[in-house]
Amino acid sequence: MDVQEFVEIDQPHFNKNMANWVRANRHIMRAMSDYSRLIVMNGPTLRVNLNYFNPQYQYKFIDHNFEHYCEKFIDRLDEPISIYLRTNGFAGYEVTFIFLLNGKSYEKFITYKV
């Protein structure tokens, strides 16, 4: 089966689902200023704005190896994204992750098949 077009996902529903995932993660929430805007889908792009983490968290966990942190975050999102896709009837999906932090960015294209 072909991967479905990105426009078929209800973006507000997906964003709310991701915000709920963030809110349920107590480790992330302790360091977060606005959990509802950390992960936002906009068309074929999934933006993860790491600037919403407080400076102490950024320094301790992200600054020293930005790309590694982004890769690990993508790994952590694999399960909630796959569950969302399966629950909403998607056999697969293509997304470009864009991570932002203090003028830096990291981009990675992922194809999900559920």
C-alpha cells in the first residue's frame, strides 16, 4: 500500500495528541514552558521547537550533542506516532522532522509504516 498524503491527517487533532504525550511525560514537563507548542505538525513537516525547554535543560541534555538528542527524540516519538497512525487508519506516513534550538536546526525525513 502506498504511503498516504500528509494532508489527510487532521493536523489539530494530531497536534493535540502530541501535546498530550508531552504532558504525560513528567521528565519533559518539568523543563517545559509551553508543552502544547513543543511538537507541531504543519503540512508535511513536524516541527519540534526545543526552545520551549528551559535553559538549564537545554544546557544539560541538548547543547552538548544537538544531533544526538534529536535522533533520540525521534526514537521516543516512534511509538506515539505509530499508535496515532494505526488508531486513525493510516497504513503509513511520510514526515520531515525539523528540530529548532537557538538558531540551530536539524532535519530528518522519516517514513512510518504501521
